[in-house]
Amino acid sequence: MRAFVEGGGKKISEKSVLNLLSTETPKALFDAANAVRKECVGDGICVYALINFSNYCRNNCLYCGMRRDNLSLTRYRMKPGEIIDAAKEACEMGYKMITLMSGEDIGYSTNSLERVVREIARECDALIFVSIGNRGRSVYERLKSAGAAGAQMRFETSSPSLFAKLKPGENFADRVNAIKLLKKLGYYLCTGFMVGLPGQSLGEIARDLIFTNAFNAQMVSTNPYVCCPQTPLAGNKNGDKELGYRVVAVSRLLCPKAMIPITIAHETLDSNAKKIGFQAGANMLMVNATPRKYVSGFALYPNMYGADRSVDYLTKEVFSSIRALGRKTLGLDELTSLFDAAG
Ligand code: 5AD
């Protein structure tokens, strides 16, 4: 595993990644990832606030409960003032990074998104990330100059045929180019994929990891698939939670300096996700800070972790888990330095 790290993971073969993913000794894999995490990014953890501001989506992904054709979902769109207030509250609670996420909703004008980002940047001492899908160059240019520091866009799967099956009407090459553009525009880039999608092989997951490497992203975010009954994939199995951690651990070995989160999907499938993930290479966690009036509407999949708790409860819970593991939360300067060093 050491050899992996020494080359920055850059020249690793698909076969070696596959071996790691299927190792019979995951404990050794997790320990190696944890050691690399400690050496390369230290003991600090970034807990960031996720504000899911709209569940309208023009896409129709087969795995996602927010797909356009799910007519049983009540749609919501937060007003600009509500988004700004939610971000300010998160900031007052101590969050140093805020992600503004929505479905691919063209119901907001570039002007209104720009105003939201500018106001949050003015009011909050935090890194602002946007996760709004493929909205084109000029939107991202304007949000960057309004003060957004990072952008999140997963490629979801690096298999063009699986992508075509799961994301009808979308084009794999377009998505990859959109992700590359974010980096070119100077954003801290977060990308990644889903683990355990119906029809996805372990070999494809190994290739997804290698593909991720090519983006030189500052943040690598993966999560297990959680089956959603209101989709054409209803009745399929959830992704394997342990494989989810293996992917986190291998991401750390391949991208030693990256910021790597444990996600809400990991927590949805496993009440021990924080403890296991933070000791398997992860150094970030997200808290769902969407106003409770809207939280259940962002229904990518059912029973999303934390939706039935207050933001205050979740915040206390995560800070106490971090302390219990002997780790600490990152301040804004430390967080910025890590992002700067990562890509
Ligand atoms: N299970 C897990 N993750 C999902 N996403 C969408 N639907 C699901 C699901 N059913 C993920 C996608 C998307 C992110 C916002 O949520 O990776 O990029």
C-alpha cells in the first residue's frame, strides 16, 4: 500500500485498485488510509453545511428520487432571502464551509444566484461551494466572481454505457467537460461517483477511482447508492456500506492530499459511518442544514440521515464524535490551506 502512496497513486493499474477493493483484510486497508490521511492532511476535520435549496430537476436519472418524472414529489424552491438566511445561520453555528445544492433547476436566473452568493460571501466567514449541475460557463464564471470558492459535480460513473443507461438525455463527454471547466475557472473542484449502482461491476468502480485521479480534484466525494422506490430502479439492492468505506480508503491512497468526505448516504446506511469513515481516510463530513420546512423534499432516496433531527442536534452530535475520536475541527485558514494544497 505504501507504493501506492509514493507515486501519488498516479500510475496505479486497474488490477491493483481492484485488489485493494476486494482485499480480505479491510482493516489493513483502512489503517493504511488512516496513516496517509494523518501524514498528508493531518487530524483536522471539516464539517460543512449542506443547504439543499431547490428540488426541481430537469434531469431524469434512473437512480434519483428527484428525477423529473417523479410526479409524486412535491417540489420546492427556496427564495433567495431564505437561502441567504439559512447560510447565515449555518455560519453563526460555526460552519466554515457551506454548500448550496439544488437539482438542475433553471428556475433561478443567473442574476438571482449571483446575488445569493454575493450576499453570503459578504456576510459569512466561510467557503461557499455550489452544486447546481451543468449550467454552462457564464453562470459559473459569474458565481465565481460573486465569491463562490468551490463547485461540486460528480461524473457518477466513468462507464459511458452505464452513464447512458442511468442518465437518459445526458451526454457523458459533456459532463466530463463541464467538470474540467470548473477547475479551469479556478474553483476548488469536488468530483466523484456512486458506489453499488445496479449493474455496476467492481471493475467499473476500480476504473471510477482511476478516472477520478485524472481531474486532480481538491475534493473527492463518493457515496453508496441508496435505492429509491419512486424510481425505475425500485426494488434493487442498496450499495454495500463496507465497499463504500473501501472506496473512501482507496480514494485517500490515490489522492493523498484531497479533502474526502463521509456523506449523508454513508450515514443513512450505517449509524457508525462517522467513526469508521474518519478512521478509513475521510477528513470531512456534511451536515444537512436545509431548513426543516424543506428538508424532506430533497428526496434523492428515502430516510435520509438527519432529516428528522434539528440542525442544532446534528451539529452537537458531530462535534462530540470528532472530540471522542481525538480529532479537531478545522478553522477557516487551515481549511483554505488544505484546499490550496490539495489540487
Ligand atoms: N443514492 C445515492 N446517491 C444518490 N445521488 C442521487 N441519487 C442517489 C441515490 N439514490 C447522488 C448523486 C448526486 C448527488 C447529489 O446525490 O451522486 O450527484
